[in-house]
Amino acid sequence: MEEADRILIHSLRQAGSAIPEDVQSLRAFTAELAVAAVVGCLQVLRPSLSSSLSAHLPPGMSARFRLGMSLAQACSDLGYPRELGYQSFLYPSEPDLRQLLLFLAERLPPDPTQESAQPSVGESAILLRAVGAQVRELLTEPWVPPALRPQKYQDRVPLKPLHVQPFVFPKANTPEGASEVQEFQGGPLVPPVPAQIPCQAIRAASFLEEHTAQLREVPEGDAPGDADKACRRCLAPRLVEQLRQNWGQATSSASGARGPGRELGELLCTWGPRGKGSRFTHAEKFTFAQEEKVAHAPPLAPAQHPSPLSPLSPAHLEREVQAGQEAELASLQGCLELVGHSIQEAGATMKRLTLSTGQIEAEAHQDWLSATEREQARRLKRRAVDLLPDAPSNLAKLQVVVEASAQRVIHLTGQWERHRVPLLAEYRALKKRRDQRELESSHRAAELQALQDCVRVAAAEARRKEGLHKQLVAELETLPGDMARSAYTHRILEIVGSIRKQKEEITKILSDTKLLQKEINALSGKLDRTFAVTDELVFKDAKKDDSVRKAYKYLAALHENCSQLIQTIEDTGTILREVRDLEEQIETETGKKTLSNLDKILEDYKAVRQENAGLLGRVHEA
Amino acid sequence: MELSEYVQRGCQMLADPGCFDLAAFALVLRAAFRSLLEARADEAVLDHPDLKHIDPLVLKHSHAALATCILEAGKQKADKSTLSACLEDCKFDRERIELFCTEYQKNKNSLEILLGSIGRCPLLISDVSWRLEYQIKTNQLHKLYRPSYLVTLNVEDSRSHPDISFNCTMEQLQDLVGKLKDAAKSLERATQM
């Protein structure tokens, strides 16, 4: 019971009842504690009731009675099967209270730890939750085309998209700045800072952004991660302080009806004058400020404000900006056209020149070819002319030479044939081998492709599994780290083990009893049989002998007495069992303390009557 | 109103009577307002004969600082007391503060209209369309055989702003898609807090 009580008390604590640490079993529960525990459970189960129930016992008797009755009513509404009265709470008896609390604890939601842990989380978690709620709200909104959106006041002036460009900021008197840099910045190449960006709105936005960056003291060219960190470093303490202040105000004003998102917006608004924050908050801030301003006091007509500069109405401003942009665009386009034109001209000239170069080269080549041809013809003719003086002998010589060369040609042809055949065979064999190799390599390539596919599939699988692992780890982390859980499981297992041991003992006793029963049955059977045989024997002899007749009578009497004795013993056993049952019943009844409870109830009744009488008297007096 | 060190240094130079006399200060002040409020910024805004004797670097620095100061004041809707407190921190004397405040009051409306016309966010993307092209060769490379994506992001309010078009390789597009997915996941995680 101790273990069960401890588990029960643990779950009651989780439901939000303030039970002191030293209370370890239900026996130590006072009326106060019982009421607190039941009210705690009811607050979780029936949040609507919680306003009418207080966890503390009121001092007046009638108020106590009313609280007890309403608790009893609420419990029976939840479906508690047993009878409940106010005395069950004010004078709790251990078994009844255990039944009731078990009934309530079973109905508690499975994971009340989160609800009970909620009030203890830090401010940052509250902020994150508020941000999450806001984002969720925005995500559930469907997208609407801009034409169908409700027009806000400031949307009548078409807004320029927020765009920021970097500046070159001339720095005077920098100790580390090199003199060349200063000279460059002071020179005519760097225009005054506002003139570096042509568009007016971008200029203003860039100025503000740059100033915010300077305020944050993030060094230029730092890694974005570092900048982010630095920003956070200087933002965090301010955030916490601001949240603490506003949170305190919000809770003390006790108007808890506002959603967390709205509160966040207000928090951020209260931040305004500090001049720090992201570019979005800045932009939002000054547009809101603008809106307010416009809403409170419509802008005066420009004529009422004499100014040396041209006064800017939205339309005027727009027109001027557009005109400026158009003029710039036109000049740039003119420039572009001019440059394009010159590029085209140069291209045409180049093409023409390349063409003529090609022509000239071709002509030169042709000339060279014809020159070499003519040179050859000339050489031939020269040799023929040389041979002319001794014509017949030269002719014979030439004939011999021609014949010899004809012979040589025949000889060479034969030789060529001899070489050609094996070379051709080799060529064919090589060709065949090459084909084979090609086939093989294509096979290999296909295999390689398949392997690569395999690798890709495996990699994808690995990535998927990694993701799954990460998700599971995250899930594991989000699971409530219930320390008591394992301890309780351990205890439950122990209890189950002891129950199993008890069961074994019970079966042992049962088998013993059965064995005994069997023995008794065997003995009584033996007795019956012995008696029957003896009876028969003695009865046969009894007809002849007188003393034997007497013995027979004694035998019958003995048998009868013995059976009576056995009967008596059995009766005694049943009576003893009944006595034990009754004793148990008496014990449970005395455990309920009915009498003392009755006394207490009577006293309560008297107290209520007294109170009523006092009240009546006061009414009369009044 | 909080001013950065750069701006404070620039304002302190302006407040120094040895550097800028009162007339020069008034000139720089008007130039700062003019260069902020005019649609086309004039590069010659500081080319005034009375400012010739001042070091151009100091002049530009003070001019930028003053412009930032004016914009910041407009953003915070600073009233006269805030302004004078802030300027006193920069060692301005009474006359200069007076001059600044009158000039600021004169141009306050225009300044607010200018600040109000700045949008709250970059362009909103409402849709995207894309095309796949396959490059076979280029002027420089004989063989290329590479796919490339032509992406067009449709922006909301497309009357005043043209759509954004760009082309990218497959890796770049994958990178972009991965980053977008990361962003979506981060948002989702934020909602589950």
C-alpha cells in the first residue's frame, strides 16, 4: 500500500496539488490535504469548476459543509460510483479516500507535467512562444492578391520597396587612416555622401541602416555570423530587462484577456525610442510613426509652410523622383547607344579588313603554286636541251634505263605482294581484337554506370536515415524526462514479483489441502469398508452367541458416536471460519470510524444550528 | 535619441567655431536638408564659395553626420527638447541649436513624407516561372553540353517594379532551393515553440 500511495501522491503533485514532501502515505492525509488534493484534480479535470472551488478549508462550519457538498457533487458528476458526502472530505477515512483519489488520478490527462511545468519557464521561452503564435497566425492566413487586400491608410502613397545600398563615408581625423585614403576621400572622386545614391527613398533608408549598423558597432566586413552574434549579445540583456518590466506590468494590470501576440507587439512598440533593432523594426517604426502623425494631424498645405526648399507633397515628390529617374535613364541610354554604335563600327571595319587579308593570302598562295610549276617545267626542258647534241647514243642509253626500270618495277611488285599478304592477315587479326576490346569496355562502362547508380541510391538512403535519426533524437529530447518513471516501473516490477511469489505459496497450500482432502476421503472409505466387513462378521456370529450380540450392539454404538464426533468437528470448523469472517467485517467497520464520524457529524450539525441561531438573532436585532 | 560615434564626431566638428563659423554652419545645415529632400542629389551641394576654406574631408564628414542626425530625428519624431539635449551632447552652442531647430521645423513635413514613403519590406514574390535551356557550345568552348535554368520571379505590385529574372546552373538552383527549404523549416520550428 505504501508504494501505491507514493505513486498516487506523485501523480497528485503533478496535477498541481501542494502536498508537503514529508507526506508519504494516505494515512497522513488531513482534511485540509484531502480537500486540496481533490480540488487540484478537479481543476485539471473540470477547469470550469475551478473558479468556484478553493483549495483551502474555510473556517466557518456551514461554508465547510457547502464546500464538501460541492466537491461530492462534482465527483459524482464525474462518474464516481460510491456514495459520497461532505463528511468524506472533512473526516476522511483512509480506504475511502484512497478509492476516491485513485478514481480521480486515473482520469487525469496522461501528460500533466507540461502543464505543471509551464509557470516555471523563462522569459525567453515566453517570447519564443509568442513569436511562434504570431508566425503560426500569419502562416494560416491565405495569400490574397494585392488588389484584393484592404487598403491601409499609408498605402495610398505607393511605397517604395525597402532597398539599401552601401556608402563611402569620408572619415576626418582618423588616426589609422592612411594619407592616400584621406586624400581620395577628400578629393572630387568621392561625392558628398547623400549624392552617392541617386534615388531619394533608397538614400534615406540606406542612411538609417548605416547608422543602425554603426550603433551596433559591428565592424564592416565581418563575417555575417559574427555580426549576428554581436547583435544578439548586445540585444539579449536589453530584451530580458524590457520583457521583465513589461511582463510585470501586464500581469499586475491583470487584464489577461489579450493574446500573447498582441502583447509582443506592444512590447516591441515600447522599445521604440531606444533606436536599436533590426531594419524591419526600424522601417515599421517610422512608417507607423508616420501613420500616427498623419492620423492625428493631417499634413498642412504646403503653402502654409514657407520653406526655402520646394515643399514636398506625396504626388509632387513622386513626380519629381520619376522625372529625375527618367532624365538619368535617358542620359544613360544615350551614352549606351553611342558606345554600342562605336563598337558596331569597329566590328564592321575589322570584318572588312579580315576579309581582304584572306583574299590577299589566297592570291599569294596561288601565285606561289604556279611559280613552282613553271620552275619544274623549265628544269625538264633544260635537261632535254642538254641531251640534244648526242641524240642516238643518248636515246639507246635512255632505252636501257627504261627497260631496267621496268624490270625493277616488276621485281618490286613481286616483293610488295610477298609483304602484303602477312600484313593484311595481321591487320585483320588486330581489327578483330580491337572490336573485342571495344565490346568489353562498353560492358565495363555499363557496369560502372550501374555501380554509380547503386552508390547514389545508397547515399540517398544514408541521407534519409540520417535525417530520420536526427528527427528521432529530437523527438527523444522533447520527450519529458520523467525521472520517477523508471523508479516506479522498478517498484511495480518488484510488486509483481512478490505477488507471483504469494501466488505460488497459495497454490502450494491449495495442493496441500487437496492432498489432505484425498487422505481424508481414503480414510473414510477404508473405515466404511472395514465397518461393513466387521458388521457382517459380527452379525453372522451374533445369531449364535449372546456375548457377540452385545459386542455387535457396542460396535453400532461406537460407529454412531464416531460419526457424530466427526460431524461436530466439521461444524466447529465452519463456525470458526464464520467467526473469522465476522471478525474481519468488524475490523473494516471499525476502520470506517462510523461512530466517531456520526458524533462529529452531530457536532457539526449542532455547530451549524448555533451559527444559524446566531445569525437569526442578529437578523432579529437588526 | 542615440547617435553613433561617427555622427557624434562629425557634429562635434560642426560645433567647433574654429572650424565652422555660424554662416558656414548654416550653409552646411541647409545643404544637408537639401541633399536629403531633393529628388536628385546635387553633387555640387557643398561647392559654395564660403566653404572653400574648409578641408573637404571634414566638410563631407560633417555633412554626412548632419544628414544622419536629421533623418534619425525624423524617424524618432524628436521634439525640440530631445533635439536640443542631443545636440548639447555634441557641444553645440545655443545659437546653433536654435538654427537647427528652426530649420528642422521648416522641413519636418517633407521629411516625414519622405520617411513614410519608404516601404517596410523588400519586394514580395508572388509567383515563379522557369525554363530549362541546354547549352551546346559557346563562343569560347567548342563543347559545353550543360543545362541551365532561366528563372523569373514575379513580384507583387508588378506595375511599378519589373519582374526579376536570372539564370543559374543546376547546382546554384539546388542551393537556392535548399536555402528556401531551410527557411521554411526554420519558420515551422518557430511555430512549434
